[in-house]
Amino acid sequence: YAADPERNEISYFWSASSGIFSSITDSFAKWWSTEAGSSVNVGVIVFDTYGAMTSHVFQLNVNNGAWKNGSQIPVDLSSPGTVVLDGKVYVFGGNSHGQTLNTTYIYDPTTDTWTRGADMPTARAGPAAAAYNGGIYVFGGKVVETNEFLNVNEVYDPASNTWETKTPMPTARQRHVALTVGDRIYVIGGFDGNQFYAINEVYDPEADKWETKTSMFTPRDRLAGIVYDGYIYCIGGGQSGFSTVEANERYDPKTDTWERLSPMPIGRRGIGYGVIGDLIVVFSGKLSSGDYTNRVDAYSISQDKWISSFPGKPTPCESPASATINDTIYLIGGWDYYTPTLNINEIFYRE
């Protein structure tokens, strides 16, 4: 913070020897390093309308985040539907060692405890969940035991701990994403056993009706879906076999248009994901080689650039539940080489 004794207007100019400024607002700058474990100089020059100036250099020892373990979810699972509502993480259904779940688990980060909600009417793995007006809508999924792909649409009311069935999706599928923008829920991508989808089906919760909007450029399932500043970002994902995509595409609901952004450095499917500041952080996942990776990358929305300097995920895996609360990202469950499904709760945060 700087002040001029004569109360003239003050301007700030920020610079750094490396890294990315994700946002600058006069005396406040948010900066991210591109190289962990290094020493970086971040400088600011302050000047008034008459040209008087001063400067300061901050020498920073960089640590790009850290990991800790939270309380484990009571059941091993992968590919659940997940959403955050009122500071809690809701985890619906999933696959547990080949069994299709209808469970509702609720995690409270403030107490690091799990509770059980009312079971879903329909058991399913790979659904997508989104919150609207105090309710949570869970769309689609698959019955693992019968390989049946579902178009069901069920809404959970946390206040009454009850479920209600709504108008089904037009297209049955699993491993899609559901994202709320304004008064609509956008259900994008997925797979139905035969086809990988780029479709964008939009649900109106008030009218209980569906309409179809412009599809993504890239068909895929097991993608990351993020809402930021009214836009939808769809990143990564999988196609046939072990095929993965690096695609990073942004949708504008106001104009019903998509644009291609800077792609992920390495394509992978089943990534965990979350948001810290204006960074979309993607975790782990499965590579086109069939290997799991602990890699962590972040996309700077303001810079359209990727940063790859974060400590790796402790347990490389695919298809965890992903949730962000207050710049902290929770990655719950998943599956890896050794365990068909996991009950871990690995938490990424900025120190």
C-alpha cells in the first residue's frame, strides 16, 4: 500500500522475473510462479501524477501449493456425481468395486466429517450433478452390472433430505459434466456405450424442460467442467480406447458460441479439477499410454497460458470426485493401478 502526502492520484506498475500475474488491481496483485522451489523477484513502481516515484522489490521463495489428507469417504468409489452447496461437498452414486451405488455422502470441510443423506432413487455410476436454487440435480449415468446407460434426472433437496424425479435428459449417457449458469443447467459431453458426445443439452429447472444448444468442438467423456465469470470451460477428456484429448474449449451461454483456448500440455482423461483465483487446476488422470499420472497443471484464464510447477497428486488416479471451496480443492475417491476404487480424500491448497 502507498499513500501520497498531498493526496495526488497514485499509479502502480508491477513486474516479475518469472511467473504470471493472474490479476492486478492497483496496489494488489495476484501472482503465480511457473517454477516451484525457486527464488523470484516481484517488483512494483509507484508514481503520482507529477512523476514522483518510488519502488520496492519483494524476494519470494516459491511454494506452489501443498497437499494434506482429509477424512476418508466411508465407501470406496470412482466416477460419482459431485457438487458444492452451502460450503459442503455432496457425492452421489459411483462405482464401488463393480457395484453401482445409489448413495448420497455429504462432507463438511469445517469439521472434516462425513454424513449420509437419503439414497438416490436410481443407482448409477458416472452421473453429473449441478446445484440450482437450493436443490441438487443429478443427471444420467450407467448401471455397471447391466451396462445400461441412463437419462434419469433426479433432484435432491438437502433441507428435507428427499428426492424428486424430473423430466429425463434427451440423451442417455455417463461421464458428462453439468454446470449451472444463471437459471439454466448445461449438460455437456459424455458417452453412451457407442458414441462419444459433444452435445450440449440445457435444462430449465423452473419449467422442467430441455433444449439443445451448440455442441462443443471435441466429442469426449471424463472431461473437466468449470464455470468462471459466466463462461463454461471444458478441458481434457477421453475418447475410444486409451485415447485422450488436450482440448480446452470455452462456451458463452449468452451467445451460444464456443471458442478454442490454449490446450492442456498433456492430454488425459478422468482428471480431477478445481479453481483457485482465476486458475483452473487439473490433477492426475489417465494418459493415452494407459498409465496414471500425478501431474498437476493450471490454466490461467486471464493469460490463456498453462503453468506446470505444482507438487504432484499423492495418489495418481482417474475419475475422483472434485470440489472447490474457498480456493481449496478436494479430490475424493477415484481408481488407480492397484485398487479398483479408492476412498481417499486428498486436499490441495495454497500455503
